[in-house]
Amino acid sequence: MNAPTARERLVVALDLPDLDEAVRLAGRLAGHVGWFKVGLELFGAWGPEAVHRIGEHGSVFLDLKLHDIPTTVERAAARLSALGAGLLTVHAGGGPAMLRAAVQGFASGRVLAVSVLTSLSDEELVLLGEERAAERVVRLARVAVEAGVPGLVCAPPDLVRVRTAIGPDPLVVTPGVRPAGSTPDDHARVATPGGALEEGADLLVVGRPIVRADDPVAAADGVVAQIAAAEPA
Ligand code: C5P
């Protein structure tokens, strides 16, 4: 696969409650960004219509974090594949059989495994009888890649360890990215586009700094310029 262009590396998280507003924004951003991420809020309210309408303006990344028995996940992934989505998230904690089933079902694109939610503290993980996040993230990344999952979602603090563990091939998608100098919002630790790419990310997810900007197209172009500046010549 050819390396993505700077524009193709940018995923905009369309975290909006209203589909018309999300479609309008996607229309403005079409051609300026690589992907539109549709999450549980939009999909929960509008379902397949959200994928169809946003998909008219670019590639759709469905961030639904599936986690169920393998048969259910395979059948759900096949239905989501039929909508034409290009990326779909599942929880790595569902185990190898569930991960293989997701890949089998999602023929239209690539499955991404999510390891540990960054909202979970080490104390909560201990309460759940699990390892600390630093170890668990790497363990789940290895399990997912060994099960044949082509990509992972990975937060900035874990990028170097995860990339070292899985090698250069799997697609690594990183949220919590902020253009240099902007507010971190509710993220405990953010990365700049250049920093995340340097530490092993392939695609970068940016939501509020673009979606809530006075000029979302200019904000997206600014992030793409920062990505381009960080890429090897
Ligand atoms: O607005 P912001 O750029 O923070 O949006 C980040 C997007 O990435 C949201 O859709 C959020 O659900 C997702 N995400 C995240 N942090 C994680 C995993 C996913 O912010 N650790």
C-alpha cells in the first residue's frame, strides 16, 4: 500500500448531535481531509443514513467499538460493511476469535482494535482484575495483530511502546491530537501532529479543534500543513 498523503492522514471526528449539521460540515471539508469519523452519538440517532449521507463527501470511519460474541460481531460487521464504511473499531478485549470474526465480516474496509480506554485509571483496572494500562495496552495490541487485525487505535502516551511491539505494518490511528498551541480540551496528554507521526502514528484523529473552529476548512488545512511539514521529504 502506498503511504497516505498528508491530507489522507487526517481524520475529522464529526462529534455532533445533528446529522444535517454534520453533513454540511463534511461537505465543506470534502477534499481537505482524509476521513470522517462517525461515532455512537450520530450513529445512534441516525444509523445507516449517517454513513450514506456523510459518505457522499468522503471516506467514513465508524467508531462503534463492537464487543460481543464472535458470531454477533461478524454479522454486525458485515452489515456495517454493506454501508460502505472504510474503518470500523472493535474492542481488542473481545479476544482473538471475536477479532478474527470482525475482520471476516468487515469486507469493505479495515478493522481497528481499541485496547484500553484512556478513561480507565490504573486503580480501576486493578479493581477489574487487570494489569496496569501500560502493560495491558501492549498485550492487547499484540493479541489483535496476531489475530489478523490490520490496525489499532492508540493514544499518544502509548505510541512508541505499541509501535515497537507490533512493527511497522499495522495501521496506527491516534486520537488526542492537537495542533501546536491549541487547547487540550479534556485530554490528559495530547500530541501535536508532528509528534504523533514521529512516534509511529499513521492517521490522526482531530475533532473539536476543527469542528468548533470559526473556519473549519482553514483549521483542517492548518493541521494538514503541520502533517506535511512533519513527513519525510
Ligand atoms: O475533539 P477531539 O479531537 O478530542 O476528539 C477526539 C475523538 O477521538 C473523539 O471522537 C473521541 O471519542 C475519540 N477518542 C479520544 N480519546 C481516546 C479514544 C478516542 O478522544 N482515547
